[in-house]
Amino acid sequence: MNFLYRYLNPFIPAMILGLLIKTAGTLIELALPYILSYILDEIVPNDGRLEMIILWGCVMIACALIALVCNVKANRMASKVARDTAEEIRHDLFYRTMTLSGRQIDQFTIPSLESRITTDTYNVHNFIGRIQRLGVRAPLLLLGGMIVTLIMDAYLSLIMFAVLPMIFITVYYVSIQGVKLYTKVQSSVDSMIRVVREDSRGIRVIKALSKIKSEHKRYDAVNKKLIHDEKKASITLGFVNPVMNLLMNLGITFVVLLGAYRVIGGQTQPGKIIAFTQYFTMISTATLSITRIFMMYTKSSASARRIAEVIDAPKDLTLKSISEFPPQPDSAYIVFDHVSFSYNNSKDNLTDIHFSLPKGGTLGIIGATGSGKTTIINLLMRFYDVETGSIRIEGKDIRTIPTQDLHSKFGVVMQNDFLYADTIAENIRFGRELSQAQIERAAKIAQAEEFIETFPEKYEHILSQKASNLSGGQKQRLLIARAVAANPDILILDDSSSALDYKTDANLRNAIAQNMKTSTVIIVAQRISSVMNADLILVLDEGKIMDMGTHEELIARCNIYQEINESQMGGCFVE
């Protein structure tokens, strides 16, 4: 739990104060059975005056009220510490998730990261709150009850001392098994989230292809696996309470029987037996609370370890020194210098990629699915580091450019990009300080102005979740507007016009050419019509550049390009 201590450290003064208040309330609570015993054994038989009974009764009421106030105040303070600590953990976990490299995200997986931010942080939050509430009260009731009962009647206390070791052995064994079991449960939760996430995204396709039953079977499989793991963990942890209840009830039974025998023999008093059973109940409750603490510990320990794996993950895309990768006297703006890369460190996804692009130039990348088009974009934006070779912008290796400086150069539309459930203006602004004029200019370039103006609220029109109230082409135009709004140095359009008709696509390319002359444009596309006017076109196949050149040059000599051209347009283009 060193990880949690790191976050709890700033709240230690507040925790100490809360624990002191909790201690005071618990000690006062411990005095109540003793006062009752005193009334029954001393006041009633020896004095019997009503006013004395009322006086000591008021003392009991006052103690109960003070204990109540102390416990409520301490619980509120505990809740605040748990809330603020969990907030810090979520903040750091979310930030670290956002800054993970592409390779690290691939290793953790998106569903697992989602469950760590939600389920795991909840488990930790719950444990921090409960440990402050029960972590003092339960041990004090346990130890204090044992001490008081020893003072009252050491003979009867032997029954408790015989029961408690069996309880602690049970708790210890189950808590060790629980950590392993709940780690396995969280792994099953990750799998279920992955299936739900995939099916929720593809629900329309699933319905269209009548695959609801097959997807339900797939979900049912991971759901049953989760149920099996949860059942195993619950049965193991659920074994504790029944065993403890049995042992404690047996203990109370023997206390009453032995106490009655001792009262008859004149060795103790009835008031002490009543107080003794109350203390035994307190001790029983405290032991159950300690058991719950151990049960919560098993969950939170597994969750804290999973959270720490992300927060403490090493930064594998560190800033390199200029001495290690000195600047080169490139005449081009962007240079890929014999770059090779592999996602799994076994087979190259890109092999010996070598090209250069001047400032303000346009690069088109075309090829079959899986040919490496998006991988080139991922490497240029340094979501991954190259295996061999280098990528340079203005002669600087991108590994020597600070991440913020590097990414500020780009305006990008990625595959499967997203829109907020917010206004059109905010989706284009994307948290940047952009004026309304810049937003409207971007919408006009992206050919989005036409449909935006049809809404009564225009740019204040609210998009639904996942922008489901827009068509595919409208979504793509808004995403392009977001990319061009800040007039980036490098504009990347990764398959961003697949839902546009040919006329809108042509108008879009013309608008970008006319309004973004200083931007270097990279277009990844399946359509030749989207890249035919580029200054340089790369034809990729299985991670290799099969040919490069202008549209005319490739039409003349590249068989793959010719085949794509023939299959799409029959060799003709209509602008």
C-alpha cells in the first residue's frame, strides 16, 4: 500500500484529527456497559434511590450523545479525505492514461484502462473511507472490550481468548486468497468492458447483419467468466462471516451459561453478566468490522496495484538530447530517413520508408488496408518511436522536440475520430482560444458551413452523444473544420473524406489548397481522387513503398496505382 500512502500523505493531519475524535467517541461508547453494570450492581441494590438511578441514566444518555457526535464528525472527515484522495488518484490516472505511448496503450488495452479509472478507483475510494471509520473504532472496541472484561471478570474473559485466535486465523487465510481472486475478477471485468465497448460501437452493423444472437453469445461467454470468478471470490470471502458468527454466538452462549453458574455460586453479579454480554457483542461487532476491513483490503489492494501499474509506468517516449540526434541540414521540411518499425517487435509493419516533403507541399499516401498508411502518421506524430532510421521536421529529429511543441504543429483528423456531446462551435474550438471568426472560417474551408446554417441554432446547435444526430459526411466535415481551425503547420487528413461525395471532396481539396497555402498537408486516402493533386504520392503495400511520384508519373509506371485507378474510376477522373 505504499502507492496509497503517497496520496494520503498530504491528508495525514486531517486523518489524525479525525482519528482522535473517533477514538474519543469509541472510548466513551465503551463506558456505557460498565455504567449500566454499576447501576444494576451498586446503585439499585445498595441505594435504590430513584434520583440516583435517573442521574446515572442521564450520564449514560450524555455519553451516548457525545459518542454519536464524535462518530458523525469523524465519519464526515473520513469521507472528505477519501473523496479528495480519490480525486487526486483519478486526476493522475487520467493524465497518465492520456500521456501513455501508443505501445503502452496497446499493452494495457483500452477496456482495461477504462476499468482502472472507474471500478478500481471506486474500490480504493471505498477502502480509504472505511479504514478511517472502522480502522480505529473496531480495534478499540476489540482491545478495550477485552481489557474491561478482564478487569470485570477474568474467568469469563478466557472464553473470548479461546475464540478470537480461531477468528483471526480464518480472516488471515481468506484475505490472502482474496487478493489473488479479486485480481482475477478485475481482469474478467476488463474483458467484459472490451466486448461491450466493441458491440456498442458496432450496434448498427450488428443489427444490419442479423448478428445479435452471435454477439449475445460472445457477451454471454465473458459475462459467465466474470460471474464464475466473482462467485469464486464471493464464496471464499463469504466463508468468513458465517464462521465468525458461529464462533461468536458459541462464545456468548458459553458466557451466559458460565456466568449464570457463577452468579448462583455468588462469584459474580448479574449486572456484570449483562455488561459482559454487551461487551462480547461489541467485540463480536468489532471483529466482524475488522473482517470487512480485510475483505475491502483484498479488493483495494488488487485495484491499487492495477492503478499503480499505469501511474508508475515509465515514460518510454522521453525527450532525447541534440547530441544524440544532431540536427541535419535538410532542404525539405519533413524527412523520413530509412524508417523501419514494428508494433510487436517481430515483423516489420514499415520497412525502409524514405521520402521528403517541402514546406507547404502536399503528400498523398495510398494503399490497401493494412499497408502501413496510418502507421506513418503515428510515427510522424511520435505516438511510437521508430525502430531504425529517423524522422525529421525542419532538420530536427522529432525525438529531440518537446512533445507539446511537436504536437502543436499538427492539425489532424484520425480514423474513428470523435465529437463531443456539445455545441458545434465547441467541437470545432476543442478547448483552444479561437475566435468565432476562426471557427466560421474553418467550417467554410471544411465545407461544413452549408449544413450548419440549416440548423436554427447554427453554431450553437447541440450534438448528441457520438454526434448521432449528424450524418457520416457531416461528422467528417466538422472534424476537418476542427483540424484546420488553428491554421496548423502540418495538416493530416487520415481517411477523413471517405463519407463525402466526389463533388464535396473536390471542393474541400480546392478550399484547403486556396486557404492553407502555408500548411504542409498529408492526405491518407483510399480514393485516388483525394490524392491525385498532391506534390508527392506514396504507394504502399505491406509496409513498403512500392513507388512514389506525382499522379502522372505513377499512372505511367506503377502497376498497383494503375490497378487502383482502373478499379475506382475506369481510368478517368471527373472534377
